[in-house]
Amino acid sequence: MPPAKVKITVLKKLKTEEVLQQYGNNVEAECPLWKLGTEFVSENINMPAGFCGWAWADIQRDVAHLALGGDFPWIKQKGTMVSSCTDGLRPVLFKLERM
């Protein structure tokens, strides 16, 4: 049985104003790559076209877990996970859903 597809939705862009002011060097306050609500689909546990490679490196293990039928017991809805890009200055949350 092939892996399930996983829908990836941009859920929230977090602001870290104090950290950004202290450590940032001419960077925008929010990640400019993402628009809230943008959706991607991972097939065969592959990074979707147009997806950020840095963010993929952070969320791909959760995508793989869902694609292979796993669930996360601390998440209310089975087949779902909230994962994030670990950019410390401009983190982004993604909703992952097994399709």
C-alpha cells in the first residue's frame, strides 16, 4: 500500500519581535515566503513543488508519520498534526492532514 497524501496548510506566522530586534540583521518581521491558508500536497512523502526546503527539513518527519498511517496521541483529531519551521526569528506553523 503506497503512503497516503498529506495536505500541508500554512496555519500561522509567529512574530518574535524582542528576539528579532536583538538578533535579526535586516530581516522582515514575518517569513515572506508564506501566505496564510496556502496549501500544498505531499505525495509519496516527497517535498511539494514550491515548498521551502528549510521548512521541509523541519516538518518532513511528521509528514512521513502521517503518510504511513501514524497518529499523534496529543492531537485531538486523528490524521492531523501541527508542525513548524524552526526559524527562530520568524517561525511558521503548518497544519498537516492525512488525505
